[in-house]
Amino acid sequence: MALTRKAAWKMFGCTVQQFTHASSATGTQMRFTITLPPQAADGPVPALYYLSGLTCTDDNVTQKGFAQHAAAKYGVAVVAPDTSPDHAEGGGLGLAGEGESYDFGSGAGFYLDATVAPWAGPYAMESYVSAELPALVEEEFRGRVRPGVRGITGHSMGGHGALTLALRHPEVFHSVSAFAPICAPSACPWGQKALDGYLGSADKGAWAEHDACELLRSRGALPHGRALLVDQGGADSFLGEDAEGAAPGSGAVNQLLPEHLRAACAEVGQPLELRLQAGYDHSYFFIASFMEDHVRHHAEALHKL
Amino acid sequence: MALTRKAAWKMFGCTVQQFTHASSATGTQMRFTITLPPQAADGPVPALYYLSGLTCTDDNVTQKGFAQHAAAKYGVAVVAPDTSPDHAEGGGLGLAGEGESYDFGSGAGFYLDATVAPWAGPYAMESYVSAELPALVEEEFRGRVRPGVRGITGHSMGGHGALTLALRHPEVFHSVSAFAPICAPSACPWGQKALDGYLGSADKGAWAEHDACELLRSRGALPHGRALLVDQGGADSFLGEDAEGAAPGSGAVNQLLPEHLRAACAEVGQPLELRLQAGYDHSYFFIASFMEDHVRHHAEALHKL
């Protein structure tokens, strides 16, 4: 087996396992956690890939997301990768600037393949998540995970990852949803810093290839015709001045811009279920509260394939 | 208000709030977290007190216990106190020996009133949990929490607390359950260390007053006639040599002794639903998996009162 098992336990009838492995996409060690529902003992089940947000590892959703409860209810495997190369186990690669800020470098790979030194090469999270990891999972868990039947979701930076990877690789991911995603990275500080750092400032065309709103405009609606499900907490402080209870005129920045996504979907006819959840923040308490709805959204699509 | 609010958020439709307050029982600052389900907006709901295990604070169950999901489903408030005086916020009282071991002193109050110096006085977790805290909650959340209608549950050391406090105060707590409780503290190292340290070694009669099995024998079955619900993971390493997969002859100690509880209940006719859950460990992954069953057990009893 190409995988080293770090931990395993039972939860809600599921078998949860955490592995490390040598990644060809990043050239580093990578870690992920996979939840196999009890149904996988009777035959292969679809897999939902969950992409985490800034600073997180696979542990956050595993410990606080309660996806295992819904995985068992709907017969779906859940695969949660790390957020940057060799992050959770190795602490990063020691690149200059890698550990200086929470929103760039270590824990902040933004699910793209960097083209600028020193990130180009190891910071290849798009290749890892959209190609290497599904192939690895479907090989290593043959008979338990269905090959080629996959959904993708994520939170915040991971919501950006889910939307952009689903739009860029509709042949790989067949259903998509997101929790409080960074909807328009070209238009917010988190995204601008990442796109500038990983792709350079010269080529705004390259930025557009990793911005969900720009991808919708350039590529049109998803070919499979299924809706995007997006939940956004109304009291999420990363909505800046647009958050419930925010002080008007404070200048607090909206990093998430869900209305940009709504406009882009409307322009190209992409079905979107964008739900503003009053009173909810940006935390895993919010994610856990709506996880079952997301797993059901994916299960309903994937079990038909 | 006698409470200082440290945090508040929304989860599964519930309002979750963490408070500190000056405790008369312990003479220190104490912290607890209360989950109010949406039903509390329409009138008072019963409260379930959740007692945590060694080293824990109210944060563990709040973040990993999944109780909010069941609280909203069954219309029950959940109150989670800390595990020793001034532990989570203050780090303890600075008593000699308080922070030296994980299983005694700070984070290990064992839900009794100590009688031995220097613990006698502040280490009064029984008075705090069975008298001061319910009165405080029912006063501060008047109209949302029903006075005098209470269940109690807990994990490991907190399971010991739930069983002993329910047996010692059946007029205070009207339903009881436990996750992997320390069933017979007089007969296991964790319990012997705590009972010796807090109550002294001279008076074994005092020990029996804080041992669920001994209390059943001395006081008989619970007067309200309702069953104890106890879940125990089969792969729980604290079952020692009795755990699934344990090496025979290793000498690993059973700290939990669920069969002692089964025997004591049988002797006195106390109804017991003791469920051995194959493959589950001692962690919050285990607790979360069966939390809904426990909240339902309490809700079914308490909503009838």
C-alpha cells in the first residue's frame, strides 16, 4: 500500500482513517483523512472531497464537521486533504515567506498550481486534489469507493477551491457545493494576495482561471446542469461591512462576496441555491449545522450516476 | 446578571453561550457553556447537565460532542460545567500538587466535595453541580429553562459524576445516563487515587458514598424507576485487558468496570440499559456517535414531568 496509516477510529458507524503518502504532484509528503460509511462494506460508494480553509488541516472537519453522521446516513465516503504541501505533518517546506502569514504559504495553498518561484513545483494543490488524490483513493480503496463518481465541497478558501475545481474539471467532479466560499478572489484581499503570490501580477488572464465568477463567465454554466449549493452565515465577520451587526462605515472588507457569485451565475444561467443563514458565523459550528444538507445534495446527484 | 458572557454563537438552530461567574460553592471563578434549543424561545425546556472527563473543560463536548444537533431535535437545553475549580479560565488555584497529574487536582475534581486539606473548600464540585449551578441556570434563564426538571449525563470521570450525583440527589436529577463511566471508583486506580486524595484513606464509608456501585447497594434502585442508559466502547483502551484487541496478560488495568455496574444494578433491581458498542474507543468520536440516543433518553423522561 502506498499509504501510511496514522490513525483510525469508528464514528457514527463509519470507519475514519488518516493517512500520509508521498505525493508526485507536490513532491512532498501529504496527509488526508477518509471516512468510509458502513455501506462501503457492501459495495463501492461515491466520494465527496472536502477542501478546508486557511490555516486548517484535515483534522478540523474530521473533529468538528460531523460529516461522518451524514456520510453514514447517505452512503457517501468523505475525503479531506490538507491545505498546502507537507503542512499538517511536516510543517511546510521551509520556503522563504512560507510561514509568515496565515493567508499565504503554509496552510494556504488556494487549490491552484503555482507558476511563480519558489512556489511553482510543490504548491500544486490543484493537480493534487483534482488528479492524484482521486486516483490514489480509488486505487487504494477499490471495491469501497466508486471510481469516477465524485462530488466536491469546501469552506472559505476551500469553498473557492471547490467552486473553481468543479468549474475547471467538470469531468472529475460531478456535484459541487460550498460553505462561505471566497467567491471572487480577484476582487478581495485574500484572493489578490494569493493570486499575485502564486501566479504573479503580470497575467490577469491567469487569475481569471482561478476565480469562480470569472470562470463562470468564460466557460459558462456547468455542463452537467446541476445546481451549486452555497451556504453563507449572515453574521460571518468575513462579510465585512455586509455582515449582520457590522458597524456601518467601519471599512471592514468583504472577503467572500457571495453577491458576485449570484450575479455571475445569473449571467450564464448556472443554477445556484445560495442560502443566507441568519445568525451563523464563519466557524465549524456553522459548517456542522449545514453539513447534512450538503452531503444530501451530493448524494442525490452522485447516487444517480 | 451574575454571569459574564465569554462567547456566543448559533449552531443547529441553537444559541450556544459560554459564561464565567463567581461561585459560592467553590469560592472561585467557574465557567460553563449552555445550549438553548430553538424551542426555548416558545417556553421553558428541560435541562440536561453534561459532566466532562479528566483533563476536559466545557469546550470539549461543546466542540466535539454534537449535542446541539440533538438538543434542537428534542427540545432540551444542555449545560456543561468545567471539571475543577477555576480550571478552564484560571488554570487552577495554585495548590500544591494541583497541576502535577492529569488524574487528580486540576481538571479532575471527581464531582465530590473534598474533606481533606488543601482540597476541602474549593474542591466542592458536588455542591456546585447539584445545587449552585442548577439554581443559577434556572434563575438566569427563567422562562427558557424549566425549573426543577433536569437530567444528568457525562463521560468517564463525568460518567461517574452523573451516576453518583443522580443516585445521591434523585430529587435534583430525574433522568441519568453515562458514556464510558468510571463505574466503581473504589475498585480502580483512577478512583482510588481520587477518593484517597479528596476524602482520605481512613474512612472507606466515605468512599462508598461516591461509588455508583456502592450507592446502589446502600440506597437501592432510583426512586423514579427510570433506567440507566450506559454506552461503553468495546475498543476503549481504558477497559484494559478487557478491551477488544488487548494483549492477554498485558496487565493493563480496567478503569471503567462496567460489569461491576451491571452486577450492582441486578442486585437491587435497578433497570440498566448497558450497551457495549463494538469498535468504539474512549474519545469524543464515540460520544458524538451516541449523543443523540442519550439526549432522546433524557427528553423522553423529562418532557413527561
